[in-house]
Amino acid sequence: MNVQNIDAKIKRLKDLPTLPTILMQCNKMLKNPNVSATELAKAIKSDPSISSKVLRLVNSAFYGLSGKISSVSQAIVILGFNTVRNIFLSVSVFELLPKNEDFGGFQISKFWEHSIGCAVISKIFGQRLGMKDPEEVFTAGLLHDVGKVVIAKLFREDFSTILKTTHKEKVLFLDAEQEVLGITHYKIGELIAKDWKLPSTLTETICFHHGCTGKINHPKLVAIIHLADIITRILQIGSGGDQVIPEIDNRSWDTLNMNIDFIERLVDVIDEELDKANIFFSLLSE
């Protein structure tokens, strides 16, 4: 199965309903410096189910604004355009892989725990390293494995075979999917990110979170997601579908000017933020 066939199947998939349309509309609006909170809120509210979850999330203890926000427009004013867009994107992707679906014994809740764990650790790294938009860093961590969602939705039998291969041969998920599908989840993730017209920051982190051999435009963000993904695995937060821990690309340490001591000093902060993130997970997975 080649890349062109997979890309074509993604575009034909009827189970990716209004997500691309709404995201394209929101992203287009955000490129306009004169767009109003009311206009963006109207676009988001075109999906009542998801906009309702957005409101519940922004009013949860996770954001520390409990009971203060009564409308999507107000959420945009208080939290900012990009933060609300990122929350909306997160909710939308969670809707694609509900926890009650069966994917050959794969624990979907563990997958999302891993994704949220990576998001939390990414955000902490981003804050400590002075990234200008920690919420975008959180979203990049949350969506880094979105390609696995697409594989689960489009290629169920292959997905099951990939899982069996990872357990039987004790290999990384990406090695098993390369063997079974001939393409990796990060490449499929790049395809779907481009199809959804996601920002280049998110597209790059999705594509290069296992390391990068070429030139990229957002090396600091990519390095953060790469390290956070592996730290999440080391801490055994959820599961990405395999039990093997990838090697850290040493260029990430250099890019971020970080070392293991830096991470060890953040263990308590990570534990505290992961506890808060349980609220985020419980609301998204309902």
C-alpha cells in the first residue's frame, strides 16, 4: 500500500466529518488580524456537541476558571484565539477515536493517557524554556500520535496486526507499521495534518516527533515533543501501542540546551500537572 493510496483513502473517509471544514474555516479566520471573537465563536458553535465540550473544559479546574465563562465568545476573549482553537482541535480529534470502539484489544484510554501525558510534559518544558505559546506546545504534544488514530480508523485489520507484531517481536510501533503498512504513523499524521490545514508548527511536530534528519522550521518545538514523548514512555504514562522505549535523538538535547538533570528537577511539577490533567482527560473521553 503506497502513500498515494493511503492519502486517497484518508480524503474519502466519511468518518472524518466536519473536522477539516471547521478547522480550515477557523484557521483562515485566524490569519485575518481583524477577525472578531464573535465571528470565530460562530464557526466553532456550528458543531454544538464539540462547542459544549469546549465550554466545559475551559470552565474546569484544568484552566482554573471554574464557572466564569458562559459562552465560546467569552472564552476567546479571556483565553485567546489560539488557545480556544487548540482546545477545539483537541476535542475534535478525541471524537475520532471514542473509548468504546474496539481495535483488536488496543486500550484506547491508555493511548489518550499517553497523548495527554506527552502534552503535559511538553507544556512544562515549553514554559521552562520560554516558549511564547505554551498552549500550542500542549496541543502539539497531544496530537503527536494522531497518525495512529488514522491507522486505527482506516486500516483496522492492519492496526491489529501491527499491535501483535510489536508484542511478538518486541519492536517499536513505527517499525511494526513500516513492516505491515509500508508507512509510519508520523508520515500518515503529516498527510492528515496537511489535509486538515493545521498550522505548520503542528504538522512538523507530528511528522518529526521521532527525530529529524532534515531542515525544519520549528526545531525547538519539535525537540520538545520528541523528548516529552520519550519521557512519557519512561514514566509509563499510558501506552502508545508498544513497550519499547525509543532512543533519544541527541540533537534534541543540544537544540534545547537541556540535560537529564533539568528533567529530574521537574519531576514533582510533572506529577502535579498530570493530576490536574486527569480532569482534561475525563471530560474529553466522556
